[in-house]
Amino acid sequence: MSFIDLIATASFGIESVVARELQALGYTDTRTDTGRVHFRADEKAIAVTNIRLRSADRVLLRVGGFRATTFDELFEGTKALDWDAWLPENAEFPVNGKSVHSTLFSVPDCQAIVKKAIVEKMKSRYRRQWFAEDGPKYKIEVSLLKDEATLTIDTSGAGLHKRGYRPLTAAAPLRETLAAAMIQLSVWNPQRTLWDPFCGSGTIPIEAALLATNTAPGLNREFAAQRWHRVPKSLWNQAREEARALVVADQPLQIIATDIDPEVLSMARYHAKLAGLEGKIHFQQADVADLQSSRKYGVIICNPPYGERLGEQREAEALYGVMKKRFHLLDTWSFYVLTSHPRFEWIFGRKAERRRKLYNGKIECQFYQYLGPRPPRPQGPSAE
């Protein structure tokens, strides 16, 4: 069995979550860099990881890498790679690029050189001078970092946050991949109550329900590599059948999603239905000022307003004051709050046990983690 080099890209701060997901899928040969997790696997992994990864942005095929400080080195290094092993004669292969701290800083020139080198390689392979590029798409990227060139092909197409269940969006939507990472960074499990008091269009509770029922996030969408000859339809069918067999549809859930806005709640219910989770999540219109529960050892995971826009900061700070009063009444619960507000801990009245820098789009945030007491261990024969 031949192995290939793959890269699961990730937003800053959640690389370790993606690495754990890959290892749970059986891909243990991993290496983590900023924004990337490298791993070796077979062609089937292209299908498996695209369908089942929750927190990765996309899956890239690494064709090769080399040092390049001149355009000649970039051209010859690119031409030497095995493009003909992946690109058919009619492949559509646009080239994108980026350059960071490298001698070759002109991205358009680098893109043109890589395109020309690949065409020359294709000419020698297919014995022709012109290519129609009217077949499957192979989106190529040349990435230059400190004069090291990495050439990849995108296997995903649309980003992996495009699950297919969220055609409508509310203001300042949270990406599905970030929501999935936030849940996996928490102590929540399906035996505990999860509550999102600012649920918006429903992303956090929906991602939690998908995780709890072991429903693969990419089951109902298509990927760029589905049209590639090296990843046959049979592998995609097999990967989907295996993912469906792992779904625990009857998993009992205690997921509560509330919001003060009835319109976004209606949107959230619609999204849950599209995700196949109708009846799995309890949606209710409610103000966080009324938040209370007799349940113990629950978990709140939320993405409240940040006050980023001019004039909204005071409103956000007042809201954090309300959160302080209501959350602190839940003395056995754990709280996870994502916000960019620099004074959140001071307003909330408590320093977080843990915090992690994450990015919500381009906004730098902190993920504040307040850990409540552990639930008691079950007693009696059922515990055994």
C-alpha cells in the first residue's frame, strides 16, 4: 500500500484539537505546525478525513517541497515533482500562492512560474502542447515560508466548515469548525447538560449534537477530490458507509439552546432540522438575565457579543455583568466563553482557570475556561 503526505489546515490555536481528531481516526504519524497538521496515510484517508474531521479547515495533498531563492529554483523544483501522478490530461489546475519572509516575495510571479513548470511537466507526460483544462479541478497552492516552497493540491473544495446545514446566517456567525473545537476543548460529554444562552443560528448546540451522536460533519456534502481518478468512487462510498455505521441516533441528549431573538431561534431550529437533529436540541426564547437551572454539573459554552463596533462596548460590558450574576449561581457548572473583550475577566469577576487564544474569523479572541467541580462517580452495580 502506497502512502501520501497530507495536511489538515486549522485556525490558529486549534491545531492540537485537529491532531487529536486525526489520531482518533487512526492516523498516528502526525506533525503539528502553526495552522497545519501533517500526516501520512493512503488515498482513502482523503475521503475519510474530509468526511469526518470536525475542526479542520480543509485537507491538502502535499505534492512536495524544496528550497527556492530564485525563480529558476522554483521552476525546476516544481517541474521535478510527480504532477502527472495526480493531474489527468484535462485537469483544471489554477494556482494560488503566498509568501512569508522569503526572497521570492512577488506572489503573482511565483504563481506564474509554478503554472508554467506544471505545464512543461504535463507536456512531457502527455506529448501535447496545449491543455483545455475542462476536467476535474485541482486547486494548487505554492506556499513560500523562509525560502522553503511547499506545493499542495486542495482536496476539499469548499472549506470544511460548509457542512450544508446552515444556508441562513445571523449577524457575526461562528464558524462550524471553531464551534466544534470549542466543544472538544471543554469538559462536556453527552452525560452532562450543555447550554448555549446566546445560541444565534444554532452552531454550538448543533455541533455538540453531531459530536454526541457521532455523526460525521461531511456526510451530506461533496468534495473536490470526489472527481479525481486517484480517489475512486468506491473509496468515497466505503468511507461514507463506515461513517454512517458509527452514528448513535438514539443517544440521549441534554442540550439547551436559548436566545433573546425569536428570529434567530427560528433559524436555529431550521438548521437543526437540516442537520437531522430535529427534537435533539431544546430551543427556547429566553434572556440570559433569566438563566437558572436545578441541574448539576452542566456546561455552558457560548459566544456572546464582543462589543467590537463603536458604541456597542458598553452594551457588551453590561451583558457580561449579567452573566456574572447568573452564571455564578450555577456553582457546580463549568463555563466556556469566547470573546475579544480585553476586560472580560475583570467584569465577570473571576480569573479563568485556563485561557486560549483563538480567532473568530479575523478577530483575535480568548477562550476563557472556568472549570467547575467534577461530577461524582456513579455508585452501585451500574457503575461497574
